Amino acid sequence: MASNHAHSDTSPDADQWARLVEIHNHAKSVFLCAEEFDPEFLEFVQPVMELRNGFEHIIRAKAAELGLNGERDAKLPGYIPQSFDKAIGHEYRAFFDAADWFSVCIRDRITKTLKHYSHECITAVLPEYYPKLRPRIDQTCREIASIRGAKDIAKDKDLLAEVAKYRAAIDELLGIYEQIEYSIPALVDWKHKNRWEAVKIWVASAFVGGILTSIVGTWILIKLGLLKP
């Protein structure tokens, strides 16, 4: 086994470590949130594969740095930082895979939650939904589409900025969903109360309409001489 010595020119620098750790933390956080939010996420193996591949590159780089298994002698001087760059790339893709799934799930959950309530019900309970929250959801979706369209692992210097921007968009969507979720009891209550009010109005209208129809009909029959007053 080769001696345990490392050269600064072949070791990953602090910036590589910082990017790797920060992107990994975002990827792990979003992955766990998606896992809790949607049970079917467990069937989506791509983020797990990316994280596994990233870990493999880190292990290879560390083995080369420590001179284990002859890695130091077998690889070029740039092997270690290049391996870290590959690991960062896998973490980056893992984040986007998980974030794409999670953002779609949040938007789908918002739609499915509100479809059971009328425009009047939502307006009464969540007066900010149509003038503020709904436009913000649409704007966030456009921002996410823009981020996804600009995703490019080759733009190394922009990775953290793209990850942070996407994470902020997801957090905003999640905050809107949570606001809606907290309002569900009030939405149900409003719907229940106003359903009975609508029934009462309909019954009253039908009853009054029936009386008026009867009075008018009687008057017409009298005028035609078909019924004596």
C-alpha cells in the first residue's frame, strides 16, 4: 500500500467541498420532503441513483488522495478534483430530479384540494387566493420552468445559484399549499353552512313560486269561465 500522503494540487479545494455539501444538503432536504409528501415518490429511483453515483466518485477521489489500492499511482494529477466535479454534477442532477417531482406534486395537491370548493367559498375563506396567491402560483411555475430550461451542468459557476433559486420557488409553493391546507376546516364549514342556505332558498322559492302559480292559474280559469269564484 502506498504511503498516506496528499498533495494540495491534487486534493479537492474548499470551494469544491462547499459546493458539494451545500447542493447535497438541498438535494437531501427536498428528497425527504417529496418522500413524505407523496408516497409514490419512492418509486422514482433516479435521484437515489444520482446520489449513489456521486458518493462513488467521492470514494474514488478519497482513495486516490490516500493512496489506497494504488489509485494515486494509477491516476493523473487532476483525477481527484475532476472526480469531485463529477460528484457535484450527480448531486446537482439529484436535486433537480427530486425538485421537479416535488414541485409538480405541490401544484397538483393545490389543484385537487381546491377543486371541491366553489369560487364563492374560496373567496370567502381565502380572500387573498384569487388576487394574490393564484397569480403567485402561476408566476412561480413560470420561474420554475425558466430554471429548468436554463439547467446546464456545464455552467459550473451557476450551480449553487440555480439550486438556491429553485429551492426558494419550491418553498414558496409549499408555503401557499400549507396556507390552503390550514384553511380546509373553514372551507368545509363554509361549504356546509351555505349548502343548507342554498337549499332553504331553493325550497322557499319553489314554495312561493308554487303559490303564485296556483293564484295566477286560478285567476285565469275564473276569467275564462271555467271556474266559478
